[in-house]
Amino acid sequence: MPTAARVVAALIVGFIAFVVAGQARAQLPEGMDPGRMVQVSLIIGLICGWTILGRRADGGRMGFANAIGIGISAVGMTVFWVILLLAANEALRLSLARRFDGPMEAIYAMFPIMGEYGLYILNQESLTWLIGGSVVAGLAAHMAGKMWR
């Protein structure tokens, strides 16, 4: 059931994912093709904002500290799922190019690829967006849930 808290949470977390993906895309080396990284990040951000943050902020009864904590959790899960899906896509691309001997080798190769994508997010600007945006997302979803029950 759509509520104001879910819509606000989805929009803000999706926006954070969109901005950080654009910043990370600019950090990638020239030969690395990110594909649809920004669009995938936006969709995952909308889903995580709706399901993780929006569901818990519906009643507006959780308090400001819990709202901030859940906002950080929602953005953290968004980052995890985006990096996991991008690494899976890259491992699939490499396995179709016959770089691996078997399927387990491709799965094992996902973890260094996840680390490599994670390093592109670990810069001052992206971390500021992630932390500041998660606080704003949690508080805004809490206030929307409190104001429009």
C-alpha cells in the first residue's frame, strides 16, 4: 500500500543512488564500461527506499535516532545490492568471453570485482552524499510518516 513515508523514502534513496552512481561512473578508468550503472542504481535505490526505509517509517512512531539509523541501513543496503549486481554483470561478461574455467570460478571472481567497484565509491564526495543523504532520507521519511498517516 503506497503511503507518504514510502514515496518520500523511495524518492530520496533513489536520488542518492543516482547521484553517487554518477560520481562513481566519473571515477572509473577509461577502459571500464559501466553499462547501465546509473539506471540500475536508481531502480535499486527506489526499491530499497520503498521496502527498507518506507516500511519502517510508515507510522511515524520510531523517533529521530531510529529514523537516522534506518536511513543509514537503507542506503547501505542500496550500495551493497548495486555493487553485487554490477559485479555479477561483470563476472557474466567475463565468463561469456571464456575467461573462467567453470561457474564456481566466475562466482569466486565476483568478490574482487565487488571490491574494485567499492573502491570507486570510497571518495570524499560520494561518502558525504551517502552519509548525509541517509540521514536526510531517514528524517524525511519519519516526518512524512508522522505528518501523513
